[in-house]
Amino acid sequence: MLPMDEKRHSTFLSAVETGIMRFLQAKRILMKAIGNALIFGLFWVLSLLPLSFLQLFGRIIGRLAWWLNTDSRRITEENLLICFPELTDTERSRLAKERLQHLGMTSMEMAYVWLRPVDTVLKKVTSVTGHEHVDTLLAQGKGVILLAPHIGNWEAFGPYLSDHFTITNLYQPPDNPFLDQIIYKARSRSGAQLAPTNTSGVKALLRALKRGEMVGILPDQVPARGSGEFASFYSVPAYTAVLPYNLIQRTGAKAVLGYALRNIDKGGFDIVFEPVPDTFYSEDQLQSLTALNQTVEQAANVAVSQYQWEYKRFKRQPNDERKYYNKH
């Protein structure tokens, strides 16, 4: 082959390769767009259904998750064994089955909570207990930290909070940018401010507390390494976020426990606010973190099957010991 022909051949192959790469890139973009459209379409369809139907469908999904022996089932069973060793196998099995059904209901309720009008969601609040605790603490002008564990439906809790209080919530976006848009819009549409889970987000929480407002924190997630300390949770070491403790020490703010329990009989959610132990305000960090975990236990014990037992709360242990979840 002549040099000129070799050059033309090389140019041709390069053009073909570029064309293929562009085609594959366009295909990926198209498939992603189709996937996002399907996700939104599914959410939209589900949001049109009555909440009672979604809960029924969620129960079916939960039963299916049980019979398929999913990771959610196995982790739930292990967590219940860790936290309630005094129960019989039969009792823990019953709780695990109920938990998976509530997990299914929470999943199905999300579309309703995120996409239905805020007023429609607020009409599903069947009762409110302890609102006076929040009013009393806000009146002190130091700001209020809402400790909202993963129990019941925390997404259904949000519209009530932003409808009654000026609130700033920590927010960690999901990996899917499209899903992030849906959740971010849903959580902020009724007035809540969302702060990222980084230094700028912590500064936003501090500013809100200094203005005497409310900030919302999920206290029962395993924090990033270096952002927590070990404290007892159901008598087991649990890596616990130090952020609430630091906020209290820096601002003098007060705290309240809050959650939204599912009330199937009335077809909605019961909003509950409860005071936290006095030891939560201790200058001793370990004592404060232990009290923080006690508030989560307090909430979980109210409705055990509505708590997030499928979460690997004890995955980080002292000295990096792999003591739990070795089969998951």
C-alpha cells in the first residue's frame, strides 16, 4: 500500500472509530433518558393511586421480599437478634415479617408524598402529639434541633414540619441525578431549606440555629469516618454522629425527638414530638451521644416494626472488627 493510501486508510479508520464512539455515547444518553422517563412515569402513575392501595401493594412487596429471602430480610433478622436477644425466634420472625411489609409501604408511599400537592399530603396527618414541646423550646430563642430517626415515613413528616416551622434540613443527594431532582424538589417545595452534608451545610445549620429556627437531622445513620464516636445503642457499640453534640455546644440550642408513624387504620400518619433526656445536653460527649441513641431507641420501641432494621447500623465497630453482617 502506497504512503498516501496508508494515510487515507488510517484517516478512514479514525473517522469510523470516532463515529462508533459518538453513536455509543448517544445511545447511552438516550437509554438514560428513557430510564429516567420510565422512573418518573412510574412515580406519576403511583402518585395518582389512593394511599390505602399503595399501602396494600407495599405489604405485598414486603411479603415477597420475605419469601425471596432478600438482604433486607437477613439484615433485619440480624439486627433484631442483636437488639432484642430476649425475644424468642418466633417473636423476632414476626417482627421481621411486619418490618418488611412496612418497608414496602414506605417505598410505595414515596410517590404519593413527593408528587401529590402539599395540601393533599397534609390531610393525611391523622393526629399530632407533643407540638407544645417544640413551641416551648422555640420560644427560648436558641433554636431547636429536630432529631428525626428513620421510623414510619420520614418523607411524610417533612411537609408538616415545613408547613409549621422555618426549618433547614441536612440533605445527601442520591447517586441518580434524576432521582435527586425529584426528591430535592419534593422536600423543598413547601419551604424547607436543604443543606448539603459538608462544611457549608453545617455552617447553614449554625446560622439557622442562631436565628432561633429549627434544623432537622437524621441521627441514626453511620457517619463518615472521623465524624463520629462509638456510643451504646441497644447495649451495642454504634458509631454515632457527633454533629448534634457539636451544634448544642456551640449554640446552646435545644432538641426534640420527632417522627411520623404510619396509622393504617386511619389511612395516614400520626405526628409525634417528644422531649429528649437531659443528659443529651451534657458537656461530656460520650454521655450526650449515649442519650442521643437512647432517643432513637425511645422512638423505635414505640413501633418496632416501623423502624429501619434493614440498615446496617452496626457495620462499623471499634478497632474495625467485622463482627456483624459478615454474610451480607
